[in-house]
Amino acid sequence: MPTASASESSSNQPESSNASGSIDHVLVEERLFHPSAEFTSKAVISTEEQYEKLATAARENPDEFWRAEALEHLHWFEPFDTVCDWQPPHAKWFVNGKTNACYNSVDAHVAAGRGDRTAIIWEGEPVEDGQPRDQRTLTYAELQTEVAKCAEGLTQLGIGVGDVVSIYMPMTPELAVAMLACARIGAIHSVIFAGFSAESIAERNNDASAKLVITSDGLYRRGKVLPLKATVDEALEKSPTVEKCLVLRRTGDDAPMQEGRDVWWHDVVENQPGQMAAEPLDSETPLFILYTSGSTGKPKGILHTTAGYNLWAKRTFEWVFDHREDDIYWCTADCGWITGHSYIVYGPLSAGATCLMYEGAPNFPAEDRFWDIVERHKVSILYTAPTAVRAFIKWGDEHVDKHDLSSLRLLGSVGEGINPEAWMWYHKKIGGEKCPIVDTWWQTETGGIMMSPLPGITPTKPGSCTRPLPGVVPSIVDELGNSVDSEHGGKLCISQPWPGMLRGIYGDEERFVEQYWSDVPDKYLTGDNARCDTDGYYWIMGRIDDVINVSGHRLSTIEVESALVSHPDVCEAAVVGRPHDLKGQAIAAFVTSNDRGHDDEFRNELKQHVRKQIGALAQPDDIRFTAALPKTRSGKIMRRLLRDVAAGRELVGDTSTLEDLSSLAKLREED
Ligand code: 6R9
């Protein structure tokens, strides 16, 4: 049985201000949850000693550690000689070895006699009555054939090692197949979330000099058909490097095909023999580029290469998700996000997992879509985002109560800090108080999970991503780059190279160096703030740019937000600083609530609530009610935009990753 510590609520001792520019922390979370003895007894990592041994070996003898890991967990066509060639800020891993990420994800299992194992269970978007529109399962052997056919098709279209292929597709198995087919032949995929505008696609095509775009006629979302090909056509008018466009038929709607440029998937891929073997590729062959929003300016093309990334995705998947043969694992992310790359495709498939992949939205045809899927497929591991958890809370428990969730044994969270109250709901309502929660902190740049509980051994604290994984050596520094007493927050850096680290920003060495390696010599700057408590647990305090400075006290947004979210009538909260003559900055809070009136009485109640929870210093000056918060496609609150709204400024910087402009437009109308 999990045991909660005596206190069931967060308490509040604001710490004193400090001069070094570190962050004050005001939220004290005392609840502690242990994995059950039953979970621990079957876990992949089941003792603290096992973790200590791995972590110590990876920290003290990284070469030896990673050599053994790479030899055991990847297939090598040719062995590597050097484990890590580290010339800060450039690392090369497994130098001169030859491997293939598609081989490791697919062929290796077939070669080992596990070809009949289910690789992908796919749930297409359902029709109104809740019956699935489309369902497919692919075994590893079937996936191998599909991927080989696609690789043959790509080769026929003139794609080879080093060519960039943009992929703008719905969440269908063909999306994973297309990614893996690129990996099979050494082409570099650049997945673009199928919701981005023509402008954004063109920008990404041009930045990467993409040669081919793979798309579909359209996609289904919330019962509607959205055109994709038409959007791609518009983008291609401004994408001079793109020679061909490969189009999957998904919706059957009209898709004008341009002679000489556009070809159908069913003509070019489906009739291939499906025999092409995976190409032995140098360890450092670029595997993919994934664009992530910079806070200003154009999106950055984060570059990952083959062997190191593959190993990191695989091993972190196995450690964090405690993967076993009989698991049905479901990561609800989209492949347009790094989470989809590492934890739908490369990590779980390399580990030989059975992976559920879904198309559509969590509230269509009804708000119980997730729980219906969990029940029908007996999902045992669920990996989702705090934004989804907060939405489920808002939609009401009745949607959960309709379903049997007893197959679940492990829950994960990624993308933002999870507010302790949302964590508690996830734990109780979805996990039935028996499933450990792994709150995984990582970034597009890190390739895979960096900090997370190990579910069999790490007691969890709501809101903390707990401890670094083996091979991750974090440090916290102040404004000047000096290590700080980590109980106070500061900038989170990683001091030792790890196999999954980004290799660069595609085509922009200067920005790579400036962004990640300039503040602190030879340490990777994450861009997040964090603190580490006396148990060695890390608490991510949000982006460095989001810190609020009130009368010299530097506060993290997540703590004030979590205090607001702990009020029973608040669903979500976003907190930003706005200029203030006396205090430097005042705290502006944007709040969504269920059915309370949006009046001054509620406003005052919320201010008092925050004051009581975490202290007078953190009490918001302004509270604005809103129907929705502006979020990125992966569900992150875009505080940068809210800062502009709060200050009454024009919006600046890139908004291409914004999910829904209307929420922002509404907020501005109310100004
Ligand atoms: C995987 C992913 C990275 C940024 C990261 C941080 C935030 C992600 C988090 C988290 C607190 C967690 N973030 N996971 N913050 N706790 N468990 O999200 O990649 O889209 O590149 O975003 O997301 O701020 O720096 P990416």
C-alpha cells in the first residue's frame, strides 16, 4: 500500500530574500508517496543500491559505463572505437561505429524471433457513436515490411543519406512508418505538427532545405475533416528546395495533385517488395531535426544523431517506465513533439514494447475518450501531460467513473510542472492510489528523460521530478554562473555530456553556442530554473525568463500557480510579472474556473487563498478570469504572451507554436 505522510496539504514558509539572484521558494510540499511492495518486487530497478551503482558508474566512469550500455543495448554493424569525444560544446558518441535506429527499433526484434509481437496498436478517430472509425495493429514483422516498403519508395523518389524530409501527417501508423523509413536509409526527418500553418511549414522547409514533404489529403479532428494537402500546397509555393510531395490517402477528400511533383503513397509505397535492409550508418549520422519555439525569433531546428539518441531513448524508456513483456504502453503525445519521437517511436520500439498510438482529441466524441481506450485495450502504462490532467479535472469525475481502469499500473507526466493538486487527482482518481507517478523532466534538446522517479524505488513528492537518471549530472548556478546553495533556486545546468544531448541547432552554430553554452563554461544551460531540496529532490521552477521579481524577491511562476490551482474553484492558472513603479514587478494571474462568478468577491478570495498558502509576498496584484489560456501545441502555457497582455504591450516574437489564437484575442479584447 502507498503511504502518505501525516500532512495532506501543502504548507507555507516563505524563505527570506537573497542577494545572489537565486530564486526564493515559497511552496513547501510535505506529502510523500512510496511505491507499493508489490510494485517494487517486480520492478526493473528494485533497490536503491541498484540505482546508486548505475548512477555512480555513469558519473565516475562514463566511458566504461556507456561502452557497456551501447554494446548491450544497440545492434552494431561495425563496432565503435571511442565512446565519447567531448570537445565542448560538441560531443560525438560511439565514434566510427555503424548502427541504424530503424534496425534497432524494428528489425532487431524480428531477428530475435519476436516478429509476432505487437508493436503498434492504433486507434483512429472515432465516429459520433463512440465506435472506432479505424483500428489497426502491426506486429514487429509487419512493421518491418511497411517500413522497408516506405524506404524503397523514398529511395525511388531520390531520397538518400543526409536528405531532409518534412513530415506533416495525421497520427496514423504511416507517420511512424515514415519516420522509421527515413532512419532506415539515413535521411533526416523533420516532423511538423499537423496543425501548423503553411507559413510555418515553409519556414521549416527552407531552414532545413527539405527535399521531400510527406503529407496526407487531410486529417480527422473532433469529427471534422481538415485539409492538409491544401496547406502543404500553399507552403510549397514558398519552398524552393522541395522537389517532391508524397501524399497518403486518409480522408478521401479532394487533394489536387501537381503533375511531376506530387505522388500518392498507394502508388509509390504500397506496391514495393518490402525487402530493403537497414543501411549501416555512422553513429553520428543526423537522425532528425525537430523545430522548437525560441522565445523570440524563428524556431530552432534541434538536431539529434543516430546512436547516442537511440541509446538514450531506449534506456530511459526502460528505466522510467519499468517496461515488462506484458505491458500495453500508451503515450498520448503527438509525433510532432519530441515526446512522440522518443516515447512513441524510438524508445519503446527499441525496447520491443507494445505501443498504443491514437488519433484525435481527448474530448471527442466525449470526454471519456482516454478512459474508454484504457479500458478496452487494458493499458498498463499511461504517459500524458499536466494540461490534459487539468482538463480531466475540469470535465468532471463522472467521465472517469464510467470505466474500469484497473489495468493501469504506472502513470507518467511530461511537458510542464504538474501542480500538486493535479498530481493528487491523477494519483487518486486515475491511479487508484496504487500507481506510482513518474513526473519526467526533459527537453527537445536533451533527447530523452533527464530527471524522473524510478517507479520501483523512488518515493514521490507531488510536483517534484525527483532525481537525475544515471548519467545526468545537474548543477544549479546563480546569475554569475557560480554554483549556488541549491536549496535556493537558480539556473539548472547539466555538467557532463550524455548520449542523447542535442548535437546542434541545424545550420546555426552561433545560436547553439550562445543559447546553451555561453553563460556557464562547458555546462549545458537548460533555460529552466530549479532547486534541489535536502533529500536531493529537484523541483523545476519554470523557465528562466518567467521569473517574477517582486521588491527584490525572485519568485517562480509555478509555485504561485499551484497555490491558485489548489483552490477548489480554480481549474488552471498562469502567473506573470508586469511592470510596477514601486515593486519592480507586480504579479498578474490569469485564471480559469468552473462555475464561480467572475466577480471581485472571488478575486479577493483567491488573493487571500494565495496569501494563506504561500505568503503575502506571492499574493497576486491582478486576477483576470479567462475561458482558456494560450498554450503551445504540446500544451504548455505561453506565459511570454500573457506577459505582453498583462503589460498592455503589443505581442512580440514568434506565435507559430500557439495552439489557438482565439484565447489570446479574447484576453486582449477585454483590455
Ligand atoms: C519534453 C518536453 C521543454 C520544457 C522544459 C521545461 C518544461 C517539461 C517538465 C517541464 C517541469 C516537467 N518541462 N517537462 N517542467 N516539469 N516534468 O516537454 O520538451 O517541448 O522541448 O519542452 O518543458 O520548462 O525546459 P520541450
